[in-house]
Amino acid sequence: MTAAPRDLGRRHRLVALGGMTVALDPSGALYWPEADTLVISDLHLEKGSSYARRGTFLPPYDSAITLAQLARVMARFAPGRVIALGDSFHDPMAAERLGAEERAALAGLIAGRDWIWVTGNHDPAPPTDWGGRVTESLEIAGVTFRHEPSEGGHAPEVAGHLHPVARVAGRGRALRCRCFVGCETRAVLPAFGAFTGGLDIRDPAFARLWPSPSRVRTYALGRNQVYAIGSGSRGMSFDAAHSRESGNP
């Protein structure tokens, strides 16, 4: 068993999620100490340039910002394995539009690690120019990693795709936060990319994943730590004030 990194403390909430005991990072990454594995989802690299090609101009810095954030996360955990849960690239030609600096940054992150590209609906054939291997899904110690969460009895499972966000109310105001959502046997990760939107966890797409919403927990991303917020005891509504243990994002 791999020892957990030294900085797993207040910043990194350790929880039972998706069949694992994991550390939840404020960036939206998940670290599984027992398997020395970092899991990220929905980088959507080159989303900005994809929109620009269609006449909608966004600042062309999303890939650089996303990769810089990923570099900081990997420096904290130094994982031996990284699983990218699909939609790492925003479209099939996105990798060709990466700038030289971003290409070098990505190559540096992958070098010397077991890097797995899980296919997504935006990138059904992720490039391996910088290393890594491609798969539709992956199982480690009984836990399945895939892009789109499955419906039915396929847990334990970790997925992305849905870009979960939660509305958190407290102290007279409401915030819309990216979040992890799941239970002991299933987890859906937030989108990691800088330009990614989100789907409210009250959407039926989430409700279909959990026959018993009361088991579901939500962990909202704050600036410097992750916060536990209300459970799904009222259907899939998480408009609850922070729990006593969580504080304020």
C-alpha cells in the first residue's frame, strides 16, 4: 500500500467515495492513496480555440490555465498513475491546436508515469503523441473508471461527463460551486477544465444514478479546500446550508 502524501490534511478531505478512500482536492482532482492514482475529468483542452473557429471568441488561454493547474496538483501528490476520465480534448482536432508551450507542459506531466486516457464523447480517440495509453474504461481493485456514469448495477464506479455543480445557500447568499457528488460505491467528478460549464446536481441525469438519494453526498470546491454540504434527503435537492463540519467555501 502506498503511503498518503504528507499534505493530506485539512486541505484534502479524506472520504469513502466510489469504492475507495480518497482525498478530494479543491481543483476537482481526486487522489486514491492506496493505488497512488490521481483522477481528473473533462479537461476540455482547446475549448477556446474550438469556439473561435465557430465565431465565438473566448480568451485563448484555457489550455495553459488548465495545464498549469494540473501541474500544481501533480506537484502536491506526485502520483505514479494518472487517469484522465475522458473529454480531455474538446474536439478531435484539439491536440493539433495546442501551442508549443502547452505541448511541452503536457509531455512533462506524462513523462515517467502510467498515464491513462479514457475515451470521451468529445475525444473518442485521444492522441498519444506525448505518451500514455487509451482505453474505453479501466478497472483497478474492483473499481471501474469510465467517462459517462452508467445506470444500473455497475458500482463501484468513478466517472465524469456530467460536470456537476451545486447551489450552496448560507449566510444570506447563494453560490454555484463545482462539486464531487456520489456515495460509498459511486462517484462523479467535477470538470477540471478552465472553460467548462456545469450541470446542476438536481437535474434528472443525476437522480437516475442513485435509487436512494439519501445515500448521496456532495462535496463543493472552495478556494483552498473541499466542503461537505447537504445530503440528498429531499430528492436530489442540495440547497442546504453547510453542515457543521464543513465551514464556508
